Amino acid sequence: MEFIPEPNPEDPGEQGMAPDPAPNAPHPAVCLGLQDGSLLVYGSVDSGTPCLLRCQIPGMPPILCLRNSPEFLLAGLQDGNVAAFPRNHGEHSWE
């Protein structure tokens, strides 16, 4: 599980980004990596928020850990590989 906090405008990785076009953008968010290779992203503002994003890692290896950076969401997989999901800044989600 990885918590993605509200972006900090003073963070050098976030400078120069366009302002949020949607007031309900999924920030902050909680990302969950599952044993079936699924990645789930939920908005953390409301406990009743539906799943904002669901994707499946090819080959379905279990996800052991997640790490957020300004440009990527990284998933450490049980088979020793790392899956990198590039951040889509227009939607504040991952491709």
C-alpha cells in the first residue's frame, strides 16, 4: 500500500506543472498492490470512494511493494522485476 499525498507546489518535481483542471482530481490517493498482480487506486478523501483506477500487471506476479515519485508509481514484483507506471499529469493518474 502507498499513500500519495497532495502535491506540494514548492516541490521541485512539481514546479512548472499546470494547475489541476478538475477540482475532484484523485489527490490524495491510496494505491494497493495485490497478490493477483492487480494495482488499485482509491481517492483517500472519502472512505466510500469507488476505485479510480484498476490495472493488471502482465503475467500476474504478486505486487510486494509500491513507491510513489513525481513522475512514476513503481511496483516491486515477487519475480524480482519492477513495474513503472508513468504519471499522466493531466488526469493525476497513471498510464
